[in-house]
Amino acid sequence: MTTDHAQTDLTVDAAEVERRTIRRSDWVACNAAFIDCRTPGSDRKENYAFIGGGVSQNAAQFVNLTEPHGFNTGAAGMPNGISNNLHLHFTAEVFINLGGRFRLRWGVDGKQGEYVSTDGDVISVPTWIFRGFTNEGPDDGILWTVLGRDVTGGIIWGPSVLREAESYGLHLTADNRLVDTVAGDTLPEGVALIKPMKQEYIDELTAYSVEEMRRRVVQPADRVYSRNALLCSTLPGGAAELSLVIGYGMSEDRRQVPAITEPHSFNVAWVRAAAEEGLLRHRHDRSQALLVKSGRWAVTLNGDPATTVELGPSDSFSVPPGAWRAFRCVEEGPAGAGELLVVNSGDDRVHLDWAPEVVDAARDTDRMIDPNGYLAPVGVMVTATEDD
């Protein structure tokens, strides 16, 4: 889909806005999403699938939005002391800590390294390594997740996890189906069961030191915000600040660099704004998921008439590709400015198509977008491009 003003405007009606809104109250947990659901210490975890089925191994898993976005989103909810056992992903797995204290461990035996995550962390776990985590906080903790690509390929469980699950009557087929013989399932004929990974392949997996893994964590104190990241930044109501976490994403600041540059099939950034500030009307051709971390945000779609949905903490929203949208912080969080996590599909930059009124107002303040998609002074660009 192109992003010029000549394209046909996409109108998102109220019913579609409601369908794409995933409020915290809309979360539907699956308590038997994985093969370790009977393993003591892992039997009380809850799995949520918001956009796409993720890596759930239970056909009964509820999914809020099933259409492909180029990535999956979900969450893991765990009471104190409960663990998600060691497993391996083929595509990116990113955790956003929405509150709680989680001990992340990695390596086939979980002893290669550990990191303790707290509220506001974003953690990008490398593909093709075993990882697991335990809630060590006093309360139920939530890790919101983004998984790479539409088809994740499922997961590979650590050898000890598979052996213990088998002792509880749980098996996993080669096509990623959970078979529960205790509940009355029968082992399918002619379908292979997943066996533990052979040691020769385990030995080939990449090892990560604690220092290397720490470079894949963006804590709240690590965020670097640009006040000059967007064409609307100097306009009334458009003074949002942008912090790049994974990929270059939507930034129009030519000097802004993300904390993590490795391709994930999606990009992630934090947006923060004071009350009544945000991003003015724009659109782009990527799938986009929004997650409110703090404060309350109004997401306005279409032109005139517009449709607005208000989101609170842990609410998320899927913006259709090509739709006009604007984001406004209507209520700041406990620590000040409201925080919004933005996920866009794709590994390359996301070029924004700004509404004509934003382009004109920015031009009056000597700001425009250069041919490379970055902010530049109008006075320089007019001089540089005028005919001799």
C-alpha cells in the first residue's frame, strides 16, 4: 500500500475499532497452553494470545485477533514462585515487563546466565537458545510478549521438561499438538512425538554471557528519548517524545539510533507525552499494535468524522495499515507523562504520511521531511532544490 495523499482513505468504523480494542478485561487465560502445565511449579501459569496464536500448543487457546500482522502479541501471567520452563524459540521473543520481578535464566540447564527483570524492562531474548523465567515478586506478575513473524514454528522444550511432562501423561506431536492422556486423549497413530533434542545439536547452540544478554535489555533508565523525532513535535498537541528500542521504526530524527538493531520482523519504541500532547494525524502502511503502559490515551482514527477509543494501562489496540490515526495522552501516569509502547511490522524504517494540516503547520515553523525521510529546515530544502 502506498502512502501518498492520492490513495483512497481507509475508514475504520466503530464496530471495527471495538473489535481491534483489547482491554485488560478482555484477556482470556489458557491454563493448559503448554506441555509443562502439570509440572509442579509451572502448573498455575496463564497464557494469553492477543494477536495471533503465538506458540500456544493448545487448540482451545483463545485468540483476540487472528489476522496476520507480521508478528504475534500475548502475555504470560504467573503467581509468585511459578516458572515458565526452559524452551527455545525460532523467531524473536521480546518481553515487556508490566509489573513484577522475574528471574530470566538461559542455557539448556538454565545455568548459563541469569537476569532479574523489573517493571518497565524490555528484553529481547536471542533465537535458538533455551530460556525460562520465574516470578520472584510478591504479587502476580505479567510479561507482555511480542513474537516474530506470523508463523513462529512453535517451540522446542528442554530435554528435562519433556521427560517430566511425559511422567504426567503429556506428550507433544511433531505438528505441535498437545496430547493429554490423563484427560482421555489417545496417542495418534502414524504421527511422530517430539523427542528431546540430541546432545550434538545442543552443543552447537550459541552461548550468551550475562554481559551479552544485558545488552539486549532496555531498562527504563536506558531509554534515550528524542524531542525532535517527529514532524509534529513542535506543534501544539504533537509534543510526543520517542525512544527507539528495537529497530529504527518511525523516527524522523536522523541522529536517533535504536538500542537493539538486530532484525526481529518488527520494531518497538516507547512514546511518552504530557497530558494533551501526543502524535498528530498520520498514517503508514504497516500493521501496528499499541500498548498503554501508563496514563490514559485517546486513539483517534479516520478524518472527519473521526472515531476515538480511550485506552488505559495494559489495554492494547491494533491499528489497520493505511488508517489515519492520532494518539493523545489524556491523563498522565503516576510518575508523570503517559507511556505508550508502539510495535510496527517489518525490519526497515516506517515512513509516515502526515495529514495535510500537519504538513502545512510544520512548514510554517520551518520544518519539513527531506528526501531521505528525516526532518530538515524548510529554508535549507527550498534553497537546495530550487531551479538555477
